[in-house]
Amino acid sequence: MIGLVLAAGAGRRLRPYTDTLPKALVPVDGDTTILDLTLGNFAEIGLTEVAIIVGYKKEAVYERKAALEAKYGLKLTLIDNDKAEEWNNAYSLWCGRDAIKHDVILANGDTVHPVSVEKTLLAARGNGQKIILALDTVKQLADEEMKVIVDPDKGVQRITKLMDPAEATGEYIGVTLIEGSAADELADALKTTFERDPDLYYEDGYQELVNRGFQVDVAPIGDVKWVEIDNHDDLAKGRDIACQY
């Protein structure tokens, strides 16, 4: 199993940090970045290899690659997304289609979360699941969250931001365990998704899989402090959370 990080996004709402850095390299605890936290989590669960999909200001990641490898004892492979500033992240994850053949834990490059999330996903393996989403069933939901409706027997039924929060089982937090056996079907669903509309999310690729009859499962993460960092308010929350790990 390897780690996979989506770190190609620009994060323009986090300027001036993202004038020179991708969102994943915005500091959240001293010099510690969002990417540092994710790599630390991956190292703690015993992973030794991580692929990082880069795009916007990718040079900053390339410059830090050797130092990050030394700090976390990981072998890093950087995968270029040539459309990072034009298309949304359904295409970005598709760029990592070869990486997901190895079994991966995927983490969004803007999600600050504790290692308990990865441990929860690993503990949920073993019953034939091919894709397992980390799901927050505790948080009060609003319009912006990536909401999920789950059938206890059939797994994910809907995943979208465009849903009445009252209908949702919980929020997908941006971390997924993907077994290599799902790689080809997921890559095809992602390709269908971004060819339909380049502005779609990779979660729309998950919905495409569900629509095809593929079962996508979830693992509730419990009452865990985490945040998706999209703007400066989120960044303040992320800094409060990160210093507690």
C-alpha cells in the first residue's frame, strides 16, 4: 500500500500564501504544512512510498521533495497534472491512475486530520470492500460540505455538495482507501466524469461508479477534529487543530 496526495490545487482564497505556494504547502503549525501533516500520518501507519499529484506552483514541492523524504522516511513520487489551473480534481485523481493500482490511501492536500482517520480506514478493510470513504457522521452539515447518503447494506447512494444537509448520512472528509482491484474501474469512471465536464470533482467519479452498480463503502471516523482548508477562516481552525496532534 502507498499514500496518494492531491496537491495540485491553487487555493486562491488563501492568498497571499498561495501567491507562491500550492495550498498543500500553506503552514498550519509553525513551519509544518498541510502536506507535512499528511506525510506524517502516512509514515505513522507504516507506509514507505507516497505519490503526490502536483500542478499549481509545483516547483515548490519539487524543491522540498528531498527534505520531506528525509524527514518522514518516505520515497516520494511527484506526478504532474498538466491542467491543474484549468480543470477540477476529477482529472487530477485520474492523473494518478497508475498509482492507485498499488492499493492507496488517498488524502486531499487541503485536509487537516489526525492519523486516527487512516487507522480507521485500515481497520475497515477485509470484507470485500474496494473503496472506503472516511465519513464524519457527527458534524453539523451546511451547504458547502461534500455530503453523502449511505444505505447500510448497499453503501454510498449519493455523494455531492448539492444536497439538503438534512438528507445526508454525513460528510466525506477527503480521505479514501482504494484497493488496487478498483483502479481500472475508478480510472474509467473518472475519465467519463471529466470528459462530461472538466469542472467536476473526483467525488463525482465516485458517484459515476455508484451509478454503474459499483459498491462504494464508508467508515465513520467518530468525533474527530478535522478541517478542509479553503479560506482564511478554515486556516485558523486548521492551526487550532494541528497543534493538538
